[in-house]
Amino acid sequence: MDAVNLKYLTDENGERTAVVIQMSDWLAIQEELSLVRQQESIKQQLISGFADVKLYKSGAKELMTLEDCLKNEL
């Protein structure tokens, strides 16, 4: 993403109170954030899956059949 042109609103003391951003920049930021959230979700699912494999290998967890898995998803 290219540099974003920001404008700041200030109060009577000169303290920044708000930011004004171009709509096109805001939409690009939202899209990028959405991608990051998707990647984080996939990462967490992989971590959970690897933890399940580890539990299965140690004998602490049983495998789920495809039928059971599909029932849980519906």
C-alpha cells in the first residue's frame, strides 16, 4: 500500500482529536485488514489442527470419522 495522505483535526489546545483520510485509502486499508484477519484465522485453524494431531499421536484423542465431521459442520 502506498503512503496514505492523512489530515488531523485538533482541539483548541492543538491536541489531535481525529483523523481525516481519503475514502479510497480507507477502503484499501479495510481490504488489507480483511486479508490479515483471514490469514490469522487460517493460522489459528492450522495450529489447532497440529495440536489435534499431536494429541492423537500421544493417544489422548481419537480420530473423527468423515461422517461425524460432516454432522458437526451442518
